[in-house]
Amino acid sequence: MASSDTPKRYHVTTFGCQMNEHDSERMRGMLESLGYGAAETAEDADLILFNTCSIRESADSRFLAHLGHAKRMKKERPGVVVGVGGCWAQSVKDEVFARFPFVDVAFGPGQINKLAEFLTADSLSAQGYFEFEGFPAHLPTKRDRSFQAWVQIAVGCNLKCSYCIVPSTRGRESSRPFEQLLDEVRALAADGVREVTLLGQNVNAYGRDLRTTEPLPEALLAFSEAAKRPTAGTRPRTFAELLTAVAAVDGIERIRYTSPHPKDIREDVVAVHAALPEVCQHIHLPLQAGSSRILKRMRRTYDKQRYLDRVAMIREQCPDIAITTDIIVGFPGETEAEFEETLEVVDAVAFDGAFTFVFSPRRGTEAAELVDDFVPHPVKVERMERLVERVQHHARERTQRFVGRTLEVLIEGESRTDPDKLRGRTSHNKVVNFVGFGQPGETVPVQITGATSQTLSGEMSLLATLAG
């Protein structure tokens, strides 16, 4: 713990999604602008922060175990400040201090800036900040990698998926101003960033709440419903338009985004993937279930066939693109036949990878009330095993298409499995462990010599390097 003449130190533990990762970057940047330094462990910190997730029960359980440890540390060192931010804090805002009286400050995802207000107050008394105030774009960030950056393009979500707590923790959908985003990307590029990942709860719904009089880029006119139905000389911004503008920023070599919604994947976005090399050859397209009845229960606003039509549209324009997904097993009322429909979609699409989850009810959601239809846990586990085996089978087959090809790989650092190799990532979002040389942030050609369901291996292509 810091003495009176040394800077105070903080430690942030992050749970959950990429949005939380980015929020934690902004927490760290803000704290360091206040003079705090980073502590290696919570035991060494004067300020212990948790950035929480409430999407799945497992995240709650892990967080509560960490919080119990913080309680013991605060008992030993009463001067330690304990803070809880993020979606879990927002979801229990009315009871957090009653349940956890040792917590000093709690704040929702839209209230990160209030942490500074709390820490700089004349006296520290327990405070909670939970009002939705939009995106605090002015906050500094401390990134884990100098050449990669998150860019949050929107906050909140207007959808009402029956299993999801996000709308109640992050509020209504709101797009950040177009030019503000481009200014942020230009500043990141000037700072050495080469790859940006655009973030939103429903990222491809971006722009519907923004109006402009500017004409669409000519390449997008053929696909734009907005251009066909102008209102009083204005039109909404579009996600495809944003991708096109970000790709034009000097210095930006790669653009990723997460997560889109199948209902909003349109031809213009796919056309941008096909036309612009900066937009990566990877789309994460959450399925959640293969049964149209279960999808309706989930309130996903598409059915099985519409999802498959979206995949067909993507692969028609981008046949080599990697498609990954999310799938929930054991949603209330899911029958064996309906689970088999999920396996059928997995076979039909042949995903490059999938995040698979056993359903767990979230407080405050419609699905949590379907208690009479809960699928027994052993059945969920058995279905999950079959699903994972099927996904990995197709993923192994899909990765074989890269063997023998030379791919551009953005170096991320040393291989985690072999210190004599480097690790990087392709445009298809495949991790590559390879023999070669270069620094993190450099893009190098790698000839792929082997593949598993998850990773590729290879050797740096010296001939391609010399030719370039």
C-alpha cells in the first residue's frame, strides 16, 4: 500500500465482454491521469476495482468470489477503497450497499467518469452512480497493446431478447456522432494503432438515430434503402458507411467489429467486406438456436431460414470469409428435436468457431420466469458435449483450407506455447504460431503449414518478404 509520499496504486479485475475490456481501459487511463499507478495484484493496491458482467451466472460466481477476497483485504487494511462497476453493479443498484457494506463506490457502465468525481471528493463516503448519461468520449484510455484499439461506436440496445439483461444495464441504443468517431480513429492511427475493433451491443444497427445531409459513398448507393427513402433532404447514417470511412483513415490496416445481429446484416455491409481489404474477412453472427420456435421464445426477430439466408448472402460475396457464432444450449422448453435443429444449422453453415453456453436464467429477464420449462442440467451438459464436438469437427475442416496458403499475419507477440515462435492473427481472426521475425504491430507474410480447429502454424515467407 502507498505511503503518504508515493502515488496511490489501483488494480482492476475485468469480467465479461469486449465492451467491458474497453471500459476497463478507460478506467485505467482515467486513474493514471489522476496520478494513480498500476499495482500487479489487488493485495498491493490502494484502490481495488471490479468491472463486472451479468450476462451469465458463471461471471457472477467468479466475481463474488473475488469480492469476498476484497472484503478480507479491506478488513486487514481499512484504508483500501473497493469499487464495483459494470453491468452487475447496475443490475443490483438498489441493494449493492445493503448486501456489501464494505463497498465504497458502485457505478454502472455509463458512469465511469463518476469514479474520478468520487475519488477527488473532499471526503469519501459510499456513493452509487447509476443514471444513463451516454458515452463519456473524453476519457483517456490505457491500452494493453499500442497497435490495437477498441472503438465504441454505440451504447445500449433496443432489442428485447428474453434471456438478456443488457438493455436494463446499458440503456437504450444511442449511436456516437459520426465525425467524433472518425476523429477518434484518426487520433488512434496517429498514435500507432493499426487495427481497430468497433464495439456495440448491436454494432450494425449503428447510425439509425443519426441524420445527415451528406451523400452516401457512391459504392454504397446500390445497396442503401436509406438513400432510396430520403426524409426532408436527410438520411440516417449506416454501419457500412462508417466501415468505409474508417477504412479510408491513413494508417488503419485492419477493421474488426462485434457483435452484429443477424437481422441487421445487409448487403451493403457484406459488399464492404468484399471490396475493402481493411475490413477483415471475419463475421461473428450469433445464432443462439437452430429451432425457429426457440428463436421466437428468445425474441430474436429472425427464424432458422432467415439466418441461413443471411449466411448464403455473405458467402456468395465473400466465399472465403470466416463465420463464427454464439449458441445457447438448453433454453427453457428446448426439446431433443429442437436441439437437433441446432446441430443441423451447425452442419449447414460449418462455422469456423463458436462460443457455446449452457442456459442460465438471469434475474429480471423474461426467460428467468419460464421455470416450468427448464431443461434438466444433465440434459444440457450432454447436449453441450455433442454440440462442441460437432462445432470442432467443422472448424477443423474449415481451417484446412489455409494450409499451403501464404497469409498476412499481424504480429501480437511471443507464442504462448513456444518461446521460439511468434504469435499473430490473420484477417480471418485465426491465431497463427509461426517461425519468423518481427515486432508486435508488424504485418508479415506467413506460409501456413498446419492447422487445428483453433489455431494455425507456419513459417514466415521470406520470398514474399523479399518480393515486397
